[in-house]
Amino acid sequence: MKKGPITIINDKFEIQSQLSGQFYKRKSWIQDLKFSPDGKMLAVGSHDNIIDVYTVQKFTKKFYLKKHSSAITHLDWSENSEYLHSNCQAQELLYWDMSTG
């Protein structure tokens, strides 16, 4: 089984990068992750059929989205960061409202 934490590096073109955060507690590996266009959220889709949405400021979990029947394959945000679109291996297309989860 493949698993591991997400490591966020804050690299502002400095000589050394600084570790901003390390988190993630799923049993299966990550297939896709995307930052929202406004930079306030991070969506993480894994092979255990769950999407975790984190706030970027402190990398705390905002939602966990569990409606897919198979492994997440792709994530995409709306331009205004209000909606998340997800696909899974069962070819389901789901849309999520990020104000309510």
C-alpha cells in the first residue's frame, strides 16, 4: 500500500525552502491535488474514494467529501473557487459547493 504525508514547501525564490506544513491521514495514495484559484483551499483526492479539502492558511481540514464509489482520478476548481468538480474511476462526475461541502 502506498501512503504518505503531503509536504507543503513555501518557496519564495530563497536559497533554502521552508517547510510550511505536513499533514494527510488517508490509507490510500493521492491521485490528484489542486489549490483553489483564490489560493485559500487545497483539495486532495485519494484512492480511498475521499476528497479532503483544507484551508491553506493553517492547513486545517475544512471538509471531507465522500460520495464517490471509486478512486478519485481528477479534481478541478471553478474560476471563482466556489465549486469543485471531481471524477472517479467509476466515471462519476460530481460537483461540490465549497460554501457547504
